[in-house]
Amino acid sequence: MSETYRTIEGRGEAAFSVAGSEFFGIAEPVETVADAEALHASVREADPDATHHVLAYRVRADPVRRYADGDGEPSGSAGKPALGVLDGEDLLDVAVAIVRHFGGTELGVGGLVKAYSRATREAIADAGVVTRRPHDCLSITCTYDDSGSVRAILDSEGVEFDAEYAERVTFDVRVPSADREALEDRIASATSGRASVE
């Protein structure tokens, strides 16, 4: 896994018509295959009368999870071109769902490839491409006595975290993957191993 990867900033949308067919594309950042499939399901639910609900995604894993579903469009004319745009842009943790309402005119494979590629490109452009570092989510649990030390370490590392004060203190932390081991070592050292990290 590389130190950084390209993804999108947030949700992006695209809408246009070609020879009477309406195309609506949605690009969303996702963390898992389940997230990508949930986007597809929500788009189907929101627009059940659409002729086609196409899905493509690339999710970080080892190896990268790539998937395309043309939802009944001619082979290679819908999901594959959408996935081809994601591949070409080298985007990860991105799902694209494209809805088509058939307008009565056959577009042919070439016309469909252009339309689905365009919907993907425009939705991605609307979302905005960003470079991110891979992150891990940790849960650090410690006593009240150790919580000040743990919080000071998290503040000094500049990592994102939420703290929950109950019987013990739990910090939910989002740390760059490359820095995880060093952070765990600092916390273990500062608390003499009393803090648990999951």
C-alpha cells in the first residue's frame, strides 16, 4: 500500500440527456464494498422507475477491490467504462452509481460508453479529487489517571479523536497508518502498558 492515494472530497453529481435518454451520475467516497453496495441500493430505492442502475467502484484493499455492474446494458457499454474512468484517474475508495431513463432512441454501444464515461467523469469533477494518506481507526481505553497523558500524546501528534468519559476513558482515534505503531508505542510507554489499544 502506498503512502498516499487519490480519492474524492465528498459527494458529486452529474445530470444530462443524450438523444432523449436522461443520465444521472452520483460519485461518493466509500470505505468498504458494503458502503459501495449501499450507495447502489439507495439509488435504486430513490429512483425505482429508471431503466438501468449502473455501479462501479474501487476500494482500497490488498489487492484493490474493483467492480462494475452494467445492469442489463449491452456488455461492456456501462459499468466497464465507468470503472475505466476510476482506473484511469487512479481513484480509490470511490463508488459511482449511474441511473439511466431510456428516451426511446437506441444509443448503440459507442454512444453508451461515451454517456456512462461522461456521467462518471462529471460526477467525479463535481466531487473534487483529493490526495489522502491511509488511516487506521483505534480505540484506546485507559483510567482517568492516565487519560491526561493519553490526551496530551494525541494532541501532540495532531490526530483526530473523540473522547468518551464513562467508568473508564475511551478515545476513538483516526491515525495515519504509517504512524500507528509509533503512536501505540508512545501510549504504552506513557501509561506503562495500562492503556489498552484495539
